[in-house]
Amino acid sequence: MKSIEQLLAENPFFEGLDDETLTTIAGCAQNVHLREGETLFQADDLADQCFVLRTGRVALEIVDSGGHGMIVDTVQAGDLVGLAWLVPPYRWDLDARAVEPVNAVAFDAMCLRTKCDKDPRVGYLLMQRVAGTMHDRIRSARVRLLDVYGVPGGS
């Protein structure tokens, strides 16, 4: 059985981090397993965790007042799920639901934020990775919007 540090070291999100940093971050983590259809978090709830997927896929959804969800993105193995843990007021903007069985490393957000505050180097390294994830998701959303609405001025 692999340790959390070993699982993190194998994940692309943590690529290039030194052993000391991985050990620090792993102190906030636990291995979790989710069944298909299980909810990771819901919009407006406290963002008290984030997840790095080892296997499986998770749908990120916006739910309307009638309870109907629209998938706005799907994340897969290697990806970070949940960005709101890092930005006040620490509330989810979306729902996240496993669309197939998921193995993930779950992080306690308060623990991570405390470690980032105590060691700005760790905070900076995590912020770089979270910002990269945000950048990738925005770029992906732009492509999807172009697919739906087309290029302005195009024929």
C-alpha cells in the first residue's frame, strides 16, 4: 500500500515538488473513495476540502432553482477538484458529482491554508498550481463557448 506522499508524488498536479513539501501537504490529506453519483460538494456549502483525483471522473455542475443540473466541466484523473478552498469566503460555486467510481486524495482546507500561512514557500507553490488549474479551466470554457456560440463576425 502506498503512502499519501507516494500518491501525491505520482500525481501530475504535484510534479516537481520536493519531498519536504510533499510531506507537509500530505499531512492534510487522506485517501477517499466515491461511488458513481456520490456528491463531493454542493454550491454555497463551506469549501472545507479539495480533491486531487487518482482515478475516475467528476462532473462540475450548475444547478438551477428547479434542481436541474447543467454540467459545465468534467475533471479526470490527475486533476484538482475544488478551487474555492483557497479564496474567501470559502464557499463552493458549483456542485461536484462523481460520474464514475473515484479514488482521490482529499485535503482538509483549513489545514492547507494554515500550512500555507506558516510557510509562504509552500503557499506559493500551491498557488502556482491552483492558478494553473484555473487558467486551464478558463481556456477550456472559452473553447466550449466558441463551440456553442461560434466566432463573432464569422459566417
